[in-house]
Amino acid sequence: MQKLIILFGVSGSGKSCIGKIISNDLKIKFIEGDDFHSLNNINKMKKNLPLNDSDRKEWLLSLNSELKKEVKKDIVIACSALKEIYRKKLISGVNANIFWFCLKGEFKLINHRLKKRNNHFFKPDLLKSQFDIIEYPDYSNLIDINESPEKIVETIKLKIFK
């Protein structure tokens, strides 16, 4: 059965970085959740306005459609998936062996990362809104982002292939 590795967490937690390394190491497809945002969502975030449940609906449906198209391949996806309702929409009807990894870190560290990041529509001022709504499910593996990317990837691979 297809392996679906879902990296989720607030913006700046390292989802894309870790996802690309896993994709390269395992020779599997990487899906960047940010690439599926509508222009309206991107413009809203550029104006420092947080997305609401309604804004995220079409984005999650687009990602879900992409996952269903790739049903026969192993995939790693980077997607904020902050709330349980978002995670359910993301995987609805997807037949896969799903591995959930929440990249978690302190606000101060992630805010510092966001301030150093250039050319991204998500601005540091929006980070608090994501910390305010994130839900940490019991079924997810919590991954401490204080470790190096290489150590994080090794931890994730050990959990997948145990």
C-alpha cells in the first residue's frame, strides 16, 4: 500500500525543508502544500490577514485531489493542516498507509526563522494566528524542530520503517 508521509505544523517549522530531504532520500514524490493556495489566499496572507476555515477549504480540496491522483505512489507532503477538520479534508477518500508528523517548536525560534525567510507570502506577523489554532492530535508523531534537518529526517525514517 502507498505510504503517505504528512508533515504538518505552523509556517516556518521546516515542513518544506524536511519534505524535500525525505523526497530525495526515499526517491518519492514531494508535494508542496503552498503551491496549491489560490491567488486570493496568497494575497490575503501578503496583507497580513490570516486565513479562515472557508479560505482553506478549496486549498485542502485541491491537495486532496492531488493525493488521490497520485494514489499508486509513495508521497511526502508539506501542509500546515493545523486543525483536525483540515486533516480530515486532506485525506478524505485517500487509500494509503498514512504517517503523520507534526513539526513542533517554540514561537520564538519559528518567528526568528520567518524573519530570515525572503520571498515568501507568509509574513511573521501571521504566526501567532497559527499558534492560536493549531491542534496537536494524539495519533501524530511530534517532532522537535530544535534538531538538525538530518536528525529530524532520520527520526522520521526510523518511525516509518520500524
